[in-house]
Amino acid sequence: MERISHTTKTGKAKCLAYRNGKRCGRVATVEVVCGTHRQTMCRECADAIVEQHGSKVVRQESRKGFTVRNAAPFSGMVSREYKRRG
């Protein structure tokens, strides 16, 4: 089950980066990796991260955005799998 706050009405993943104290919320077109954590972002937020940390943090990109599927392992933590849309 997807969290509404993480997806748009059409089922695309939202940008989960913070801007001015609030979540950005645009359609996410870039998946960024920080250690073992993965997060989807819009191009503008990802560019700001890449500027600070270098291009190695970008895992994959999707012109049309990502769909998100929640996977709940037995430990009780919820992880998200991102699928490219195009």
C-alpha cells in the first residue's frame, strides 16, 4: 500500500527533498543514494545534492518519473522500490 504523501494522483513518486522547511512534492525523476538510503527527487533538488556530494549519489533517472511500491520486510521497517516509467 502506497502512502498518499509519497505519490501523486497518477501514481508517480513525489520528490521527498525539503525546500524551505517543506517537502518539495514535484514528480521525482532522479533516484539518489545516501549510504543505504534511497530517495527520489526532482531534477532541481537532485542538482543541489550533486553539487554538494558529486555525481556518484545519483542511482538512476527516469524522464517520466518513477512508480513506487512499498515492501514490508519482516523486521517491521518499510522500504520502497522505485520502478522507471520511461
